[in-house]
Amino acid sequence: MSRMEFFIVDVFTVGRKYTGNQLAVYLGNPPASLMQQLAKEINFSETTFVTADRPENGGYNVRIFMPEVEVDFAGHPVLGTAYVIQREIIGHPVDALTLNLPVGQIPVSFADDGVLWMRQNPPSFGPRFSAAELAQILNVEEKDFDPRFPIQEVSTGLAFVLAPMVSLEALNRAWVNLNRLRAILGAHNAIGPAIFCAETLDGRNDIHVRVLDDVYGAPEDPATGSANGCIAAYLVEHAYFGSDKISIRTEQGYKIGRPSLLHLEAKRAGAEIEVRVGGRVEMVAQGQLAAD
């Protein structure tokens, strides 16, 4: 096998390296079995492969792997991979580019302030769950969930169960019982719960988020673009901030020592909700995969 270049980037950073969510990006198209092995070797929440250096149907073909399984969509891999494509394949600044994923084409734009933005697919709203069910999964009490809003499965390409909580203290007490998670969510599409509240550590931010998706070999996620896209749609659908349009800042990852910042925009547009998620990307390392 010929050598493959790879890059390690941090996505949804707070403006510096070693914050946000780590991502490995490989340039090459090895067998899927090797892609999965490399994702396991790196052991980040996701690893991506840009399988061709030329666009097809206006977009770059990309595959995304968790340590144990390939997935059709994930948020921070979209922004991090777009950053690497622009820098290493295109080689000069562009206003936008498109990634071809199994869920469809995902456009990414590059703002002048350094924030990359992705437009996610229109959300779908799935089944609702009781506070008692989520309390079993998260090892908290029913009163820790905000009774004004539903606990609901939402997807913009990857499904999560969204659970609004009453306080940051309740949010930080939560930990996942995997056996209960699989027993309760096993018949559903969601890979895990995304919990949030309006109390934040940084007064400039609007919500604090934790994503407890330790199902496919990844620990708690430090920054989750897919889950935050679902949250943005949920906030509009249920008028969490009293409006059908939001432009907010999300903090995530503090519980596990990887502070992260995500920008969320969503608005109702006719029968659909339009969702955009943005963040900053920092280059950390690059190298070559050793030849066999």
C-alpha cells in the first residue's frame, strides 16, 4: 500500500489548539476494513477519509468512521474535513465547498472571521420519552429534567435523544448506564442522549451541552456538531427561547477537559427548519501512514 497523508485538527475550538473535538483526516481510499482499523488506532470519536482529490457532482467524497462503526453523518468531521480539503487539496481560500456523504451533500462556508459553517439537513422529530426513562439512563432524578419541554428524539442526519435539564448542577451529575441506555433506546435510531440547560459557565454563551454517546466506542463527546444541530432545531420547534429563530453560542466539553464553542443558527422557513452550525478549526499535526 502506498503512503497516505493524514492530518489531526481540533474542531469547535475556543480559539486555540487542544480545545474542541479532535479529528483525524486521511487523504486516500484504502479498503473499508483498513479505514475501520485506522479509526480504531487513532481512537478519536471520528476519523474521516477524503477518498478522491477531485470533486464529483460538485462535492468531495468523504467517509466517516467511529472507532467501531462507519456512520453516515457527524458534525465536527464535516467542518474539520472541509478545512483540510481547502488547505491541502484546493490550496487556496474559497468561500464554500461541499462534502458528499451518505446523507447527501453538505455545504460548508468559510466566514471572514475564521468560523466555518455547515448547513445541516432539515430535522426530523421522532418519539418522545418520559423523564422516568431518561432518569434511568442518566442516573439522575425525574425532577432534574425541565418539565416545560419534551424529551424527544431529533435527527438532522444522526439521531439523538434531547433532554433539557433544569440546572448545570443536574447536568454535571449525569452519567450513562449503558445497559439501561441500550434497553430503552435499543429499538430507536438515537445513538445516545444530548442533555442541555440554559445555565452556562461562560456568561457569553447561551446553553451548556453534554453528549453522552458512548455506544460505538467513543467516550463523552467534547463537541458534537450533529447533536447541536438537532438541539438548534429543537429550540426553534419548541420555542425554548420564545422565538422561531435563534442565533446562539453553545459551550460543551468542560466536564472532560476539552472546552468547546459552537455557533448555532436556526429558523423556521415554511414547513421546514433551516439549521446551520459553525465553529473554528485549528491544525495540530500532520504525517504519513507507514507503508505495509
